[in-house]
Amino acid sequence: LHMGKTMKEDLTVVAKYINKLYPPEFNVFSIYAELYHNYFASQAKKNAESHLEDKDIYLLLSWVHNFYPKDMRKDHALAMELDKVKLGSLLPSSLSKELENKYLDSEEVTVKNSLSRCLDKEIQRWKEDKEPEKLNGHFQSELLGIFVIQSIYSSQKRAEDISKAVGEELSCRLLKELPAFLRSYRDAFEDFKEKSKKHTYYKPILIANINNCWNFR
């Protein structure tokens, strides 16, 4: 953040004031921009090649795909001059792709585990001697129906915020995870229906799960 802010502020000064003090053939703005970019890119590459936590990978990819090319280089005070320089990306495409795959793998596992824990909690709630919650006057599992959908949606949204391509790739992966989760949910529910007919709230739990189907659909 400090590096990005410094580069943006300094190049703005160069564009507004310093550039006009030199003859055009000196290409003063281009020289400044290339030096800043090369240093920024070297630091990004150094970070990308080190051991990064998942949140750091996400942040670095956000810089590569969003903050740097859109927020900084499309700034109204710099865009016209920077378009002439053709600086390229902060990371080589191969390294950027490697980080994207790491992020996608991690996010896929995170969502998968989250859905599994959610189902385990729901199954545990079926075993308790409690009436299911009501949502708008109807029996429903807010935990299962809403949490699962939000988990998938928010994960897709985060990926799309990196880039459209990353978002589409994660969507394809999660569309494979969702049917697997729904099969596990169905199997657990069928097991409950067969073995828990004497449960105090057997019928409300059945109704709650049937009502969940609309949300999942």
C-alpha cells in the first residue's frame, strides 16, 4: 500500500509539474514510470516466490489484476501518460497463473470443508429435542439453507473481484462441489427419516428440510 501510494503520488507530481520542465525527447515521465514499475514489479515477484498465506495470495492477486492496473494506472491524472509507456503486469503471467491456481485450490477446499461442517451441525440439530426454527412463519433451517448458499456466493464474489477469469474458474469448481454436498445432505436426511420416526419434532423437521429445497433450487 505504501509503495502504491508513493508511486501514484510521485508520478502525479511528475506528470503535472516536472514533465513540462524538460524537452519532450527526454521522456522524463516514461523514465520515472518505468523505474517505479520495475521496482514495484520486483517486490511483487519477490513476495510471490516466498511462502504466502492464503489471504496474502488473495491480496497480491488483487494488486496484480485490480488495484495496480485499474485504481492506479487508470487514475485520471496518470492514465494518458501511462498509456504511452506500456508498463505491463506486476507479475510474469506464469507466476500469476501459479498464484491463481493456489488460490483456487485453497478456496475450493475451504468451501468444501465449510459445507461439510454445516451439514454436520445440521444433523446434530436433528438429534436434539428441539423444534426447528421458523423463518417468515415457516419451518426452515436458516443454518443449512442460507449459510450454504451464502458460502458459495461470497466465495464466487471474492474470486470475481480478482478477475472475471478467476471467478469463472472457481464457479466451475464449486458447481462440482455443490451436487456432492446435496447428495450427502439427501443421504443424511433419508437416514433421519428412516430411523427417527419417534422423534418429538419429526414432522416439523421434515417440513423444514422440504422448505429448504426451494432455496437450494
